[in-house]
Amino acid sequence: MVDQSNFDSETFLPSLTRRPGVYRMLDSEGDVLYVGKARNLRNRVTSYFRASGLATKTIALMNKVDDIQVTVTASETEALLLEQSLIKADRPIYNVLFRDDKSYPYICLTEHTFPRLALHRGTKQQVGRYFGPYPSAGAVRESIQVLQKLFQLRSCEDGFYKNRSRPCLQHQIGRCSAPCVGRVESEDYAADVGLAQMFLEGRSRAVLQELKQRMESASKAREFEHAARYRDQIAQLRRIQENQYVHGESGEVDVFALAQDSSYTCVQGLFIRGGRVIGQRTWYPKNELDTPPGALLSSFVSQYYLASEGRVIPKLVLTSIPLDEEELVESVLAGRSGRKVSVRSKVRAQRARWLEMARDNAALSLTSYVAERRNVFSRFVDLQELLELEDMPKRLECFDISHTSGEATVASCVVFDTNGPLKSDYRRFNIEGVTAGDDYAAMEQALRRRYRRLKEGEAVLPDLLVIDGGQGQLGKAAGVLSELQVDDIGLIGVAKGPTRKAGLEKILLYGQGELSVPATSGSMHLLQHIRDEAHRFAITGHRGRRAKNRRRSALDGIAGIGPKRKRELMAYFGSLATIKGASSEEIAKVPGISQKLADDIYGALHAA
């Protein structure tokens, strides 16, 4: 039974309206626990306070509720839209959350004499045609590779393209016609661009017919090389069609399939445009309240389309099971897209085949996901036994340092729980003010910055702290924890073996020395995994910081030189070396550069 001591339901419930709207459940700190919508607010909210029949997880939610806020809407449709907006803003822990804030990628075909194919995210500032959105960057890259094989269009950056004196590797492997060095006429390239556009629009049959006509014309004109190339394109296109399940030119469909076991949920998305599968995506939403499958998938689909700006809504959405409130979701999607949208779960022929494909992939993905997490859990159990702990550690943090001869030093902190990597809690630290190459000082700074936040309530205390290093690094870590009065954290070092070979690492427990850990044990695999993940995360951050530092120009530190004037200088002189070789009078000839600023630039570039 719900403990109502935190909330006066007897006073609150009778005053509730029976109109449609949205309710938000808050805890004693004012944090939102759950957001829901209702056709009848009084009936829906009252159902949470009945004497029996509530699920265990729902009872756990209600025991935390300190306040309920309601917002009345004019219709159930408005309630659904407001619910999704509030879920996106508040991220309540008990809602089914669609965690996907990335902008979706497009294929951009630029407007050049020899247009370029490119992956694009964000605002569409570059002039050109955009195709998509695609479900992932991988789907875009795969499509670009297909287009390169079929039509040999360039994908290189303009700076690379303009400075070629001979064809690059892409031409050598048959993926570019080398317009950079004049290996193809602009008319022929434009014809291939036209075919690529037709292909991206889903008109693959028309592309196939056009290629056949070209092959026949080339053959009649006894241009056998060209005819052979068209023949190869036709064969390649047919293979692609078979692999991507093209059946007719119609078909603008998103397919969502749900798979569940006792603990985990998987949603598989399959995306079809112009009858062609352009990609798929997998999500593993949390189901904190054991929401029934129809309601869970309904909530997921609603968030997918309504919580993200600019999401393309197709004419048909297929689901593996009927959605709760299917007609409502259909109506809202139609209103958002401005045209009729159908939501269906019972279909035939090719649409049934797409739905079955999504179901199969959802089941396989969930099986793999569950197996991975059970394997991780067993490794935690093995680590508990190795360290002879009373309780199993539930949170591990691992630190590593990365730099190049002391340049752009970055420390990483990665976090694992019993489900595996907890990437939302990963952190990087740009190390400043230490001697270049001093890994001890860098580690000390990173640990101090990380665990000082414990006192401010901004970090969660781990059960075990793993350091990529030996006794020296462990000593520094122990000193920081002692200084900050952070107790009850186990401290483990993973030191590389004499040959730096995996499996030969030394596992050091602070205060006890080296542990005997079999190379094939689950605990060794867990420590290797978190160490390698910290290493990867640190290197990625270091390379990004190093690249940013090396992109800095001598002009960047000069007062009065912003991005615009820097562009003007580079456009006028062509390179930094030419600017350095110019007099202050010549620099002053650049638009927007006064003589005084030119003198400052000259002085800064020639300072000892």
C-alpha cells in the first residue's frame, strides 16, 4: 500500500478537474519524478492512490512523491504535446526516456562545377541539395560509399581538391573520376550527379533504365569502354537493390519493433525511403515503472517524433505491436507534419517483411545486450571475491593520463557500474600548471579536481578507484583521498607488465601489494576493460586538444584581430609566411586594417 505521509491526497484529489491535461510528480527537493498525461485528470491521478493493485515500482514512486502539479489543456492532443515537451525538459527518472539529442545527419551535394558528396550535421548553411535525414552517420557513410562506387563522385574537402597535381587513392580504387586533374569532362560529371540525385530520391528504377540506355547507345557507337563501365554500374546497382530490399519505388516508412525480457527493453528502428532501407538504429530505454508494452512503445514513438525539432515524419509508421492510444498518436503526428500519417501494426506483403525484419533485429540485439550485461555483472562478482569484500562493488572509476611529450595533457575519468560503461558520468580534465610530462602531478591534479566535488555534492563516491599506473601513482591517489578526507574507497593500480602485453599486467591493491590474478579471470577482464576504456577516452581528448592547439595561428593572440580580419589577411596574402614577409604598409592595404593595427601585427609577428 502507498505511504501517503508525504502528500495530502485526501485534500488534493477531490479538487482535481476532470478535464484533460498533464500532471507532474515531484519529490521533497522539487525534482520531477514523473510526467504523465490524462484524458481525465482526476480519474488518472486518483488511480495512483488506490488501496491495492499497484505494481511494486509504482508504490516506490508514490512513496517519494511530495507534490503533484497539474496543467489543464484544451484537448488530449494538446496534453500529449505538452507531456513530451515536459519530459524533454525535465528528464524524469521514472518516465520512459528517449535519450537522443544528436542532430541527425544528411548527405549534402554541393553546388560546384564538380559537386562534392559530404556528410552534414547542423544548420544548412552551405549551398547545395540535402538528402535525409539518415538514422546515423554510419548510414550516411555507407550511402556515400555506394554513390562513389556507382557514379565516382568526389567526397574530398575543397582545400584538398584544389591542390591536387595527380589523382588520389580514391581514383585508383575506382571511387572517383578525378575531376581535380581533369580526368572527366564537366558534362559527363554533371550527368553522373543527376543519376546520383535520382538514386538519393529513391528513383532507382529510373536510374537503372537510364544506365541501360547509355550502355546500348555506347555499344552502338562502338564505345566499348564506356559500355563496359555502364554494364558494371548496372550490375553494382542491382546488387545494392538486392541487399537493401528494394521492392518498388514507393515506400516512405519508419518501422519500430519492441523486444523485452524481465529486466531490459530494446526498440529497433528501421528506416525506409523510396522503398529502400537507408539504415537502422537500436535503443535500450529504461522502464522504471514496468510500463506495459503497448504504452511503452507508444511513449517511445511519441517522444521520437515530438521531442526533437525538425524530425521528418513519414507517411507510414509501422509498429510490432498496437500502440496504446494509436489514433491519438496518429492524429498528433498528422498535425505536426501537415499531412495524413498512418500508424499501423497489422500489414501484409513487403511491409510485413520489413516489420518482421525489425522484430528479428530487436530480438537479436536484446539477446546480445542482456548477455553483455550479465557477463559484466559476473565480472563484478568475481572482483568482489578477489578482493574479499563483504559487499559487491557497484561503481568503479578509473583514471588515465595522455599527452605527447608533455603537450596538451588530458586526464580521463571513466565510470563502470554493474551494467558496464556509464558514459554519461565520464569526465575529462585539461591539466594545467604542472611540469610537462609529470604524470604524477597530472594525476594528482585530476583526482583533486574530481573528488573535491564530493564535498559540494556534485559527484558520486565510487566503491573502487582504479589507477592506470604502479605504486607511485597509487601513492599520489592515496594522498589526495586522505587530504580530502574521502574514506572507504578501495584503491587498485593496473601496472603494465614487462612486455606491455595484455594479460601480464600487475594488479596492485593499495596497502597490500601485488595480487595474484589469473589472466583469464573475470576480475582481470573487468580491470583490463575499464583501464582500456580510460586509455581510449584520454587519448581521444588529448588528440582533440592537441589538434586545436596546433590549429592556432600567430595572428590569434593579436589584439584587434578576430575571425573576420584573420580571414581578410589570409585571403589577401594567402599564407602566414607571406604576411610575415610583408611590411606594415603592405599589411595596411588589407580591407579593414588600419595603419596602427598593421603596425601592431607587424610588431607581434616579428617580436623576438
